[in-house]
Amino acid sequence: MEPLCLDIETNMSLTHSEPYLPVTEDFGQFMLSRLSQSKRPDHKHLCAVIEELSKTLTEGNHSLTPVAYFAATCSSLDSLLSSDAEPSLDIVQPHVVILSLVFPKVSAGVLKRNGLALRLILSVLRLRSNTPECLVSALKCLVHLLTNVESMMGNEVSESYSILLNFVTHSDGKVRKLASSCLRDVLVKSSGTKAWQSLSGTIAELFQKYLDLAHKSEVRSAEGAKGAQQVLYILSALKECLALMSKKHIATVIDGFKILLITRDAFIARPVIDSLNALCLNPTSEVPVEALVEVLYHAAVLFSAPETSADAMTSTARLLKVGMMRAFSLSRDICVVKLPSVFNGLKDIIASEHEEAIFAATDALKSLINSCIDESLIRESINGIRNSDLDARKSSPTVIEKLCATVESLLDYKYHAVWDMAFQVVSTMFDKLGEDSSYFMRKTLQDLSDMKDLPDEDFPYTKQLHECVGSALGAMGPETFLNIVRLNLEASDLSEVNVWLFPILKQYTVGGRLSFFTEYISRMIETMSQKSQQLKLQGLTAASKSVDSLVYSLWALLPSFCNYPMDTVESFSDLGRILCGALQSQAETRGIICTSLNILIQQNKEVVEGKEMPVNDASPAMLRASARYNPDIAAANLKVLRSCAPKLLDVLSRIFRESGKDDGGSLQSAIGNLASIAEKKTVSKLLFKTLRELLEATKTAIAQDESSVSGMDVDNAADKNSSSNLRATLFDLLVSLLPGLDGPEVDTVFSSLKPAMQDPKGQIQKKAYKVLSVILKSSDGFVSKNLEELLELMHNICHVSAKRHKLDCLYFLLAHASRTDDLKARKDIVSSFLPEVILALKEVNKKTRSRAYDVLVQIGHAYADEENGGDNEKLHGYFNMVVGCLAGEKPQMISAAVKGVARLTYEFSDLIACAYNLLPSTFLLLQRKNKEITKANLGLLKVLVAKSPVEGLHANLKGMVEGLLKWPEGTKNLFKAKVRLLLEMLIKKCGTEAVKSVMPEEHMKLLTNIRKVKDRKEKKYAAASEMSRSQHSKETSSKVSRWNDTKIFSDFDDEDEDSDGDYMDGETRGRSKASSLLKSKASALRSKKNQRQSHLEVNESDDEPLDLMDRYKTRSALRSSELRKRKADSDEEAEFDEEGRLIIHEGERAKRKEISDPDSDAKSSKGSRFSANTSKKNQKRMKTSESGYAYTGKEYASKKASGDLKRKDKLEPYAYWPLDRKMMSRRPDQRAVAVRGMSSVVKLTKRLEGKSTAEALAATKFKKFKRNGQKKSAGKKKSK
């Protein structure tokens, strides 16, 4: 029978915290209304008891509240239990259920009065013939009394604890579970009291009692089986209660756990491990460290054997992790002693074949290495090594040595299947030990280096190996690392050089010493350079180039050595001299050297400025190296760099001027960083030198221009040493020097820019505007000081190539104007320059066009930025100024303004409502016969549809649909696909019915076609397998699409009709199959073809093997193979009857008859050459062939077999050379394809051999004519 209490609490929705349980109203009536319709016997008994109690209370004029029912129930139950005979459970059980429901509604004082309630509940629990349902209700009453009523009588409380513990081992599982929960609640409530100590002792004694009973009894005896069962019951309770007991009694229980673990029984071990896990994870529990470490040691030894189950290994590994970490936090010395044994146990678990256990053991080892190995333990081990002789150290290794030996043993071939996990553990140990790993893990590093010789087919962990070796490098440092694993550059055979170390050294070197590079690496560079020269003199060019590549690889290590070096102050002066020489003599190293200088300067500047390095992706070696830096050390480093800056700046600037080009901008960035830390007089000196050279170059350019005007062209623009190129180089140098210039010097540079900004050469204008944009970006005060002059300069017309940098300058000016309080001045500045920015939206150059869009948006953000004085009102004013450009006369200005409006609407959702006000103007512009304006306006409509909420679309739906469908006849067909796309977007967001309600009657066919196409697509996807649908959803769903003007305002003559159906529906989904506006026609068709095939075939290009356990992949593979087989057997399509059933021909499949009816519509027949699937160009070509004579060779076709047949009195089946338009192509490859047919021409039959083609055809035609003539004459005779 289902428990009564459970039924009431779940089915009848009555709980202890039932908010609808009446407190002052009729409790009995409430219960009867809930249970009166039930037909269960226990419910009927409960209703009968409630009716009797209600009658008694009514007769006594008592209120029918829970308190009154509590009193009446206690009185009735007391009378039942006081009788000599044992009462019937059918009567007792309803009383206990009522008490369990009213107890939470009765105050503690009433429950405590006279101790009657507790005595009654204990009496019920003592009944011998109790049912589980009655016991559950009674236990709920007991736990409520013990946890909510204070100062209960001591004797009764002790008896309550004993009774409660007895039910922990009850035969019924629900009673046991509730008793354990009650015991946990009592322990939590009484924590720290004498009752808590007493209850903890009682639990420990009960556990020990049943443990001794099971241990002393015979295994197969009934008593022994009962004792073992009781132990399992008490273990189940301990999972919840052990962590809440007192420390002394926890130790007693843990001692019993050791006895249980020796059995190595999985059913016993799992609750033991769960109890210990709960104990270690509870932060408030009192853990006896010695007992805990001892039981963890036993678990590590016993449950790491190969015959242990996967579950036991996994749970043991997790227990060892949390247990040892908790023990170490409480008592380090006790934990450290057993740590090697725990490591050995986890190592054995890693050797198992159970994947989950391997992962758990690996995680445990990594966590224990990071948590239980501290600096003092490492120092103790190092001192032990230093202070003892070799023999003594071998006999008594330190704790760290034992742990490192265990970790090193993971590299044995025994563990080759889990080397990827072993590398993680080894890397963690290297990272933890740091530089001290050279004392303990030299042999480990040698073993790792030896693994590189393993063949690739037997060693699939090359990447993990390199990461592990990189961890060793980062921990030991490059100097110690290369002493253990040598590069072997001195080898006579270059194949013996350890070139595999170079990428590892480059990636993982951090915190090294610059002196090591100066003394060791640079010496190797010099030696290898000499060796290369010798090989070149000997004529060994290939070997010389190989050595040169090694030299370059050695130089490539310099940026890594400049990554938080330890000795910048002591060693950079020597390194600086080497770098200056290399910059002048070795051009291929300039990029490397500049990158190294940038790293050194930027890292030290960040430390001085107080910027924190992001620690998320930083390696432990990087964190250790950066931790050595502080503002004082970084300032000292910058001081040394500053002292070397003059020489470096001189060399770099001279190289920059002479080379004329700076690939990657490395020279400019290095000069800029050096200028930012150099002394002001050094930068000023270099600045004025550059300005003098610029002045001389300008004079030379003017003279050359005058000479060219007079007919003497002495300057070649393509020459890198020409005056124009020299001036451009000097302007780039000025840009690099700007970080080190003060206000007066910046003003000097600005003065030199004015004539250059009006120079007739676009290259010079471009560089001048670039310098000005950098100045404006770095100093807002410069803008305010020179505002009038800057505005005057910006009014000048610039060269096309300089427009992008001029836009940058305009942005800073307009952003500055947006922060001014003078409304008139702000409006004048913005209105004077905004048209130029908007017109730039139509630039052919993509970078310029994109920069114009960015400037437009950035100005909008400047107006809306509340922190800098912006607000929503200013943003709307800016938007209205952009809208005002629609009043332009030329189509270029109008279309650019519409694009600007679309971009702002896309960026700022607050402007959508304003954009809707432009819809009438938009539809009027659509009536113009101008393709440029139409494209821009349709793009604006697309943005509105995509970004608007559904409510806004519904409000303007009628006007949008009608406006879209009103087209002038000249442009109607040009944008049909665009209009269709917009209608599909509206249907998707507003629904088909909403669009249909506003659609004009004459365009209903379009809506019907859209619906049919949509239904067809949905049916196609619905027919695909579940795997294909999920794969399609993964492929098509992506991040929210970003702005792309090419996609928004694309030319629909070059697009597929469905190429951009879902673009910019960005708030709910990203780009889908039909969302890519940027795809070309070929790529769109290719993607559609691939997506169609993805639903039918398995991608065989995937290197992963087919997972035969995956039902969907297996079915798809079988289906695709069957499909390919069918396709190979026959290219004909399946036949269906009128009702859609498949027609299967028995035996040989009949060939389809060609349509011979001359009146039939060939275009509508499926498979015809003029079907809907045929392009217009193909139709045109086919019409051309059908209009004239086209020989098909049908008379040679066989009706019974494939191939051709020989016919009597006819030529042999032959190939002919058809005329092909490719023969007229100017492309050689197309002409070659066209003439390739000549090789397939077949010779005539032997009977006609020697005759000309005309004679052969004349003979066959004559015979045919003769037969026809004979037939006709015979017919005439018969008619006569």
C-alpha cells in the first residue's frame, strides 16, 4: 500500500509548510474536503477519525483549529495507548498522521507541555506491529520535537536518540532513509552540546557493535549475514551524519572504515568512500587528521590494483584528492609522510584501462602537486641533497625525490597508452618546482627529449610532448635547459642538429637572462655564420643555406629572451652594441630586433604605469617571471634602455630613411617606442634633423616639378630615392617620433604639414593627413588650441588616396565639436563636414568606405556618450543632420545619405522610430528610375525590417508592403529578388496572415509562391534524418551578424535569389543558409549543393573513422552508399503514378517514352531541356541547335543494350566535330577544349573506304530514294 503520508504530501498537496493549511479555520473540514472523494481504506479511516474528533470538539464548544485538533488527537491517542491490549493500527495510524500535519502549526510551548506529545510518539514507535506508513509519520513528529522544541526532558531525549538509531537499520528502505535524515537534522540542531556528544558516541558505538558482530560471526551464518546487512545500513546513514559528529567519535568510525576497506568489496567500499568524501568536503567538520591520512593510505594501496572495478578506482582517486588536500591544510607534517604512497596509488590507477578512473587520477595528481608541495618542502629537500653525500642520499631519498621518481616513472613504456595524461602530470610538476626542478627532474627531461626519436605512427602525442618540454624550459630557464638538452650545433652532420628545439625555445622561453644570449647564443650565431661562409666558398650552396637558416633560428630566439628578462640593468648595454651592429650588417634580422625592443619597452612601461597582466592565459612561467617585476625594477630597466636609446634611434632612423620600406611596420614601431622613453633633447635633435631633410626634399621636389613643367623630367616616381618617396619616408618617420614630442615640437610638426596637405601629389597628401590624424588622436588639447586653423585646412579638397586619413582627422574634429556647449558652433562644424563624410560612403576603395562608416558611427557614439556630455537628444539631432543630406540634388548624395541613415539605424536602436518617419520619402525615392538610389533605399528597408520589433513592423506593415510593390516599369525587374526577400523577411517576423491582409490583390500570386517555396523547403528538411537536421542547425546558426555594407546594399543582378534571406535577423539568429549576401553566384550554388548532399551522404573526407556505435551515423552511411550504388546503376529517375506511389518494373526496366506530341508544352515537362531547372543561357543554346539541323545519331541506338549498332547500308557509328563557340574564344585553354573533338573522329567502313564523304552520302541517299520510289510506284499500281 502506498504510504499514507506520502500520498497526502504529494497527491493531496499537503506539506509541513502548506500555506493553505488553515490555522484559525476548520482544520477538519479542510482535510475532509481534500480526502472525502478518495476510495482508499487508509483515507477512509483518516476521514472517520477526523469526523469523530470534529464531533467531539463541536460538542465541547471548542474552536476547530489545528491546536484544538492537536489536543483532541493527543487525548484520543493517549486513551488508546493506555489500554492493556495493543490498539489497532487502523485507528492509531490516522491519529499519528493528524499529529504529523498539525505539529508545524502548533507552538513549541504547547508541544512541550507535560511532555505528552513526546511520550505518545515514543509509545507509537515502540509498537511491535507498526507499519512503515505509521513509522514515517511518527518519525516526522519525533524529529520535529527534537529539532524545534527546546529543553526536552533528558531521559526521554536519550531514549528518543536510541529509538531513532534503531530505525536507521530498519528493514524498510523508506523508514531507514527518513531515520537517517532525522538523525542528520538532530546532529545539526544539537551541534556543540552535550546531547551532540552523546548522540555522536551512540552512533559510533552502534557502528562498532554491528561491525564486531559481522566480523566475529561466521561468514555463511545467519547472524553473520544479518550483521553485514546492518553494517551496510549504518554506512548508508553515515554518509549524511559522519561529517556532523564530534572529532573523537569520527576517529572511531574511521578506524572501523580501515577494517572494511581491507575486504576490497565494492558494495562496502563505495559508502565508505562517500562518507569520507562528505567528511573532507564539509568545511565545518572536525577531521581527525591522523586517522584520515591512515585510511587514505589504505585506500591508495588497496584500490589501485588492476582487478579493482572502474567505479572503485574513480571514487578512490577523487577521495585521495580531496582527503589529502584537507589533511594538508590541517596538518602538513602528517600529510607529507604519506604523500609518496598516495602518489604511487594514483600512478597505478592511471595504468588501468578505465577512462574515467584515468582522468580522475590525473586530476588528483595535478591537484595534489599544486596543493601539497609547498616552498618549505622543496627547500628541505634541496638542503637534504646539498648537505648529504651521494650514498646517503640514495639510501634515504627526500619526499620530493620520491614524488619526482613517481612522476618520472609515468614516462615508462608501461604507460604509453596514457602518455598524454602523463605529460600533463609531468608539466604540472615542472611548473610547481620551477627553477628547482633542475635538482630533481634532469633525468625526466632527458627521457622526454629521447621520445622525439619515436616514430610518428607509434607516438601520436608529439604536440603534448612539446608542451611538456616547454613546461620544463619555462621552469628551468633556457640556460639550464640547454645544458641538459643540447642543440648540438657543433655537429658536422646538420641532420644531427636538434632543430626541433627551436620552436619550443621560441615559444616557451620567458624570464631568461640577456647575458646568456649575449655570451652563448651570439657566439653560436657568429660561429655558424663563419661556417656558412666556408661552405659557400667550398661551393656547397645548399649546406650554406641550411646553416643560414640555423643562424636565423638563433636570432629568432631574441624576442623570447626579451620577455621579462632577469638582468636588463646589467646586460642590456652589451646587448645593445650587438644589436646596433646586427641592424646595420644583417638586414634579415631587423624585424626580429625591432620586435624584441618593443617587447622590452612595452612590458616595463606597463609595470611602471601599474597595468596588470591578464592572468587567464598566462603560463606559470610567465606568472613567475612577471612577479619578479615591480615599478622600481621596471624604472631601472627603462633608465638603461633610455641610455642606449640615442644610438639605437640614430641607427634605426638612418636605416629607415635609406631602406625606404618597412615591412610590417617594425622599424616605425621600434622608433616610436624608443622615442617614448628617450630623453627629450635626443628626440628633439632627431626631429629637427628630420625636418631639415624634409625641407631640403621639398625644395628638391619643387625644383623638379618646375623642371618637368619646362620639359625636363628628372624625377622618376618609381625610384625609391626620388624626392617624393623620400618625403613620404620622412613623414612616416615623423609619425614614429610623435610619442616623444612635447607641445611646441608638435606645433612645429603641424606647421610643416600645412603645405604638404595641399601638395599636388597624392602620396604626400596621404602621409601628411596620416601625421595629422595621429597628432589629433594623441592630444585633445591640440584640437581645441588650433580648432580654427584645423577647420580651415579640412575645407581643402584632398586627393583620393588621402581621403581615409582625412576622415580620421574629421572624426576627431567632429567628436570635439560634439562636446562643446555652443549649440550653434557645434551645428556649423558638423553641418560643414558631415556631407564629406557621407559622400565617402560611396567611395570605390573599400578601406576608405569602411572608415567612413566607422567615423559616422563613432560620431554618433560621441553624441550619445553621457559621460562626456552627450545624451539622446544630441544623438537625434545628429541623426536629423544626416537625414538633411537627403535634400541633395545628385543621386550620389541621396544614396549616400540613405546609406548613412541605414548605418545609424542599425547601430542605435533608439533611432528606429525616427527612421520609420522616413518611410514616405523612401517610397517616393523608390519611384525614381535610378538604380543607385533604389539599392540604397531597399537596404534601408532591410535594416528596418531586421532590427525593428514586431510591434513596430505591424504598425507600418501596410505602408511598407504597398510601397514595395509600386514600381516604375523600367526598374521593376531589376530588383524583383530584393523585393521578394524583403517580403519573406516580413512574413518571417509578422506572420503570413498579417502580410496577406495588407497585400494588394494583384500581387497575391507572389505571396502564394513564397508560401509554396517555404513549404517545399520545410518538407525537404523534415524528410531528412535527425542527425542531418541537427547538423544543419549547427552549421547555420552562428553569432549575430555584423554590419557589412556590401551585404546590405549589394547589387542583386549578381546575387542568387535566395542568397540573403535571413541576413541581419540578428536578434534571434545569425547567418543561415540563405543569409549570406556576400556570396558570389558560384559560391552560393556550391554551398547549396553541399547542403543538399549533406542530408543524404556522409562526409567521407573526414579523417575520423565511422563510429559504428552511433545509430544515426551508421544509418546515414548505409543510406549514402546505397544511394551512390543506385546512382551508378542507373541515372534515370524513379517513376510514380498519379497517386504518388512508386512504380517498380519487373525484370528489365522499361525506357521512358519521349513526348512526341507536337502540341505539348516542352517547357512544363519534367526533365525536358526547357524545364525550370535549366538556365536561360542553356535554353538559348538549345534553341539555337533545335532551330537548325542537329544530328543526334538516334538511328544507331540499341533498344536492348547500351552502345551503338551497325545498320545496313549506313555508315558505321561515327563521331563528328560539332561547331563550338569556344573556338572563337581568346583564351587558349578554351580553344584547346573546343578542338579536342577532332581526336575522336571515326573512320568510315571498309565498304566505303577510298570514297569521298560526298560519294558515300550520295550512294546511301540514292538507295534510300530508290526504295521509296519503288514503294510509291507499287502503291499507285494497287490503287489503279
